Amino acid sequence: MNIGVLLSGCGVYDGAEIQESVLTFLAIEEIGATYTCISIDDKQHHVVNHLTGEEVPESRNMLVEAARIARGSIKEIKEIQPADIDALVIPGGFGSAKNFTTWAFDGPNGIIRNDVKLLIVNMINVGKPIVALCVSPVVLAKALEGSGIKLKMTIGSTNEDSPYEIPLFEVGLQATGVETLEKTVLEILVDKENKVITAPCYMMEASVLEIRNNIKQAIEALKELLDA
């Protein structure tokens, strides 16, 4: 069993969330599977100083940056077909809303990269499961908007502390046709009909142990879908 992990760069503010990415690798190996890291040979939207949170005048490449997390073992998205992987996981990080889509700037009216959309749509069309962590449900929402597929996803909970505006994300997802359900960092949501699993992760205030457990839940649920 080989699971693709789609990385939008390296670093929470301008790419893939590093802890979520690494903990995904761990959880995948714990279920006895292997993983293939995937990214895009193109510039990320911008570069953020993770110490200050300020944008800096640099240009970085998503594939090159994601290779830092993947320890150099990574494939360009155009090299990957659904036949190559049994499932796809998209960790969080602002790269999902800045590099894969423009949700960070345009909300639900934003656009999605064609190469990301194609991979997601092709995976759905052949019935292969997708896991979207943290903010990455916005990527699935944009990929499948207007398709007639009614996804059920979570982006977090309004009943627990969050560093983000969960209600605004929920309204935005609903505007694309998604049915949103609230889950805390202790929970996941499994849309069995569409084979989509979502987990709030760092959309909520959480410790790294809670993130580890949330991702472990999601990957174990993925194994159940794959074994069914």
C-alpha cells in the first residue's frame, strides 16, 4: 500500500505544515504502508519569515522547499497518476490556501491550480480515498466545486479555541457546496460515500501530541477504507 503525500512547500506560513507532514509519514508507516511525497515545480506565492511572520523579498520553489521535509525523496505532481498511489493525504499549512489555491486571498471565490485539481478529481473518479488535514479541505472544496459531488468535511469546531475564524471557513466551504460538520482536534470526520477523511489538526489550538493523535486517527480510518 503506497500513499501519496502532497506538500505545498516547507513551513506553516507559506507552505506545508512541517509537524503535520512528518507526523503523517509516521502514521502511514505505522499502518504498514509506504508513502510517496509529491509537490509542484513552481514558485510558491511568497516567502514568510517564520520568526517574525513578515513577508520577505525572496522567491522559493515549492518542490525544492518540500524536498526539505521529504529528505530529497519527492516526485513532481505531473509524474504521478492515480494508478501510482492507493490514497492521497494533503497536510495543512498556508500553502494549501496560498500555493495550491488562492483561498487565503479570495476565500471561496478563489481559484485552484489545474495540476492539483486534476490529481484530486482523478483520485475521486477512480474511487481512491483522500485525507485533508487542517486547512486543506479548502483544496478539495475548490477541486470538486460544481462537480455535483456533495462532500462532507470538517474544518474544526466553534466550541473549542482556535487561532482562526472557523465560522468564516465553514461559510466559505458551504458556498462551494460542502456540508460542514464540526469536530474538535480529538475527532475526525469520515465521508464514507466519497471516501474523504478530514481532521482539524492545527486549525484548533492543540499540542503536538494532540496533532499526532488526530493524524493517527485519520490514517487509521484511511486504512479501514482501503481494507474494506
